[in-house]
Amino acid sequence: MARLESEITKAKEGRKRLLKLFAQGVDLSEDEVRQSLQELKEKEAELTKQWQELKRSLQSRKPTRYRPNLLREAVEYYLQKGKAELTFDDKQELIRHVVREIRVYEDRIDIYTF
């Protein structure tokens, strides 16, 4: 999110600098300025859209609290639903509730649960 905010700020500042240069009489045609302003505005809009989507995604995630029986509940849910009934999103959510961290090394993979 910080990277997107930084890019949005750069696009806004770019538009301001471009308008200042045009106002100061730098050798830029009106069409060049319009096209550059439009490109910067579109870039800003796209970055803002990405930022909002990321924010919604982060807000929709429920914070996972540690509970000793969390793994048991996950297994029961998996067995109750049946392998064929689980969607990709179900599986992904199930893993997010059980797995805290995954570390990948050259010779092994360590999976840490809650």
C-alpha cells in the first residue's frame, strides 16, 4: 500500500510540475501538455483503483487469533465438506487459518502453524 501511495503522489506531483513548466513558458506545445496530463491522470486513477482493491482485500481478511484447537477445527471442516466440495477459495482460507509462516530454503521447506 505504501508503494502505491508513493506512486500516486508522484503522479500528482508530475501533473503539477508539468503545469508549472507550461505556465512558465517552457517550449511545450499545448497538445503535448494535454497528452501528458491525460496519461498522468490515467496512471493516477489506475493506481488509486489498485490501492482501493488492496485496502478492501486487507480489510476483508479476519485477523486470526491463536486457539489451541484451531488445527482440529480445520481438519473437521475439511473432512465435513469433503475434498470435492471445497473451492479454491475455501482451501486458501483454510490454509491461512492454520499456517502462520512458510520458509523456503534450498534443501527444505519449513511450515509454521499457529
